[in-house]
Amino acid sequence: MDRKVVLGFFTYGPPVAGVDGTNEIDIEFSRWGQNTSTAPNLFYTVWPASLNDSKNYTSVFFNQTTPYTTHRMTWSSTAVSMKSLYGFYNDDTNLFYSWQTPANFVTAVPQATAPIHMNLWVFLDGTTDPSPSDGNPVEVIIHDFVYATPTANLTTSGVATVTSFTLILVLANIVMILLYVFGI
């Protein structure tokens, strides 16, 4: 994608979920304005439950060698894990990148309920020009989105607790054609 274009898949809550900079989990595709062809372009970020902790993240350069990729986010009360695969797979076939919050982040893992969002936008990169740097239109095809029902465990008191849920985003052909992102 163009160096200024950002595709985001993330949790972001209403105000009751916490102030900005907390309780957000992101999978973002962008080079954030960087010009090099191998700049990181896939980012996994977990913002903490409170402002007292720092965010935790990782990034990688990935070369989309197939027209389809699958991206998963699994969020539990103790960890967040993310995986990216080439193709359409329900298992880890063709896994090219994965990450999980480290053990020392367990107390900072977001706990507030938040809706899932997707957005496509232009990173201004220190300018006021709201267009891709190459001037071309942008199209992203989302082939499928799956929310896997949380698993539940019974506690000793007989109360069910949610242990985790998984979100799956299948992208088809992140390409530069047809649709301008202005105002979206």
C-alpha cells in the first residue's frame, strides 16, 4: 500500500471503556509515512487497561505473496495474541507472523468491553495533504470477518467467566485501485 495509507482493525470503546490510549487492541497495515520498500507494514498493538502502564506492540515487514491473507486476534483476560497467515486457513497453515503480549503485561491487558472497528484512512505524515502520496485511489477487499464466540469456564461458585474470544479478518487483494479514501 501507499506509504501514507492505513488500514486498521481494532477494538475501541465508548467512553465507559476508558480514556483514549487505553483498552485498545490494534492490527494495522501501514508504513506510517516511511519511504523504504521494506519498512514495517504490519503492526500489532495492545494499549493498557490504564494510563499507568505502557502500550505493548510489535511490527514486521510482510510481503503479500498471495492475494489473500488471514489475520486473527485472540483476547483473554490475561493475554492478547495475534496471528497472520497467507491464504484462508482456520489453523496455523502458512503462518508468517505471530505475537502475544508478554507475561509481565498480564496486569495491563485490557479488560473493558469494546466494539470492533475497521477503518481506512490517510496518515498525514506531517502534512495537511489528505491524499495518498502517489495520488492513486485505494481499494481494500475484506472477504470475511468472523467473531468466534467466547469460551467460558465455570468457577468454583458455578459462575461462568469468559476466558477468550477470537476475531478473524480475511483480506483479499490489498491493492491500489478504484476507491479514494477521503472522508471515509
